[in-house]
Amino acid sequence: MNPIITETISQVTLQYEQAQEQSSYKGAKQFIQLYEPYRQKYARQIEERGLYGQDPKWVIIKHYLTEQLIEQALTRELTLAYFKRTWVNSYGIDIDAHDLLGIPLLLPVFKNRMNEVIERIGCPPSILIESPHGTHLYWFLISYISWVSMYEAVKGILEGLDVEILPTPSKPLRISHEGCYLVVLFL
């Protein structure tokens, strides 16, 4: 393995106590403290008339992501997504199950995919969040690292798996509402 990646991976460690204490939202302030979103832009899901009815579409909004907007996303009043900063203390893995029918967490194929991610990372996620099409797994780090270094290290570890590292500075991830959160230390 590349020594730069090995050194970067050594920085990607879990801070269990912080994750356990902050495993569910206590409003927008906690979301901001925990996930540290880039706040100069965000994405909003809108309904657009399509050939077969209403189709959801994501639109990038180049305005400040306020606490009020985050709170509305947490309480399901709006569907928003946030971007990542360029220096991070966490990373997320988005495991979607668009190809699977049913509740993803209950399906063996999906569970195997999720367990493979955790096995390759080498430690359980700090937080697991159920999403409309799958699961978001988050690992919180002890210190900050450049997003590019973290991305390259994790990308190498997860090569070949059907997962995405999200959010990124250029690709957002949905802000999940408060009822989606599960604390996971081991699967």
C-alpha cells in the first residue's frame, strides 16, 4: 500500500465517546457542530412535472445555509442536502439500494454490502442513518484532515464496492430528518 495512503489511514480513527454523545440531532446547532457543513451553498429538492407525474429534482442554491433551513430539513418541512468543507473531521459513505426492493437494512444483499464497507474501513461507523434509498454511515475523526487526502485514502480502501463517499465539496448529501438515526458500534 502507498505510504501516503497508509499515513492518511492512520489519521482516520474513530472518536467513540463523541459519536455516542452526539448520535442524534438536537436541532440545527448540533447538526452544524457535528457535521460542519459548507454553508455558502446547499441543494434543495423540488418537485418538477414529469412525463409520469411529479419527479423530484435537486437544485443547487448559492445562498447561505441557515440554521432555520437546517431545522426545516430536520423536521421534514424541506428536503435539503449539504456540501462538505475542504478540511474535515468526518466522512460519510452512502450505500444506496435503488436496485433492491423492500427495506434495505433488512435485505441480506444490502447487509453484506454494508458489512463489507465496515470490514474494509476496519472499525464500525460512529453513526448509521437510514435514508430513503439505503444508508449513510459516518466516521468521526480525532483531528482534521484535508478532504482530498481523506477521499483518496477511503476511495482506495473501498475500491470495487458500489458505494459513494458523500458529501463532498462538489456533491451534496441529503440532510436526514431526526427519526432516521441509529447508533451503531458493531453490526
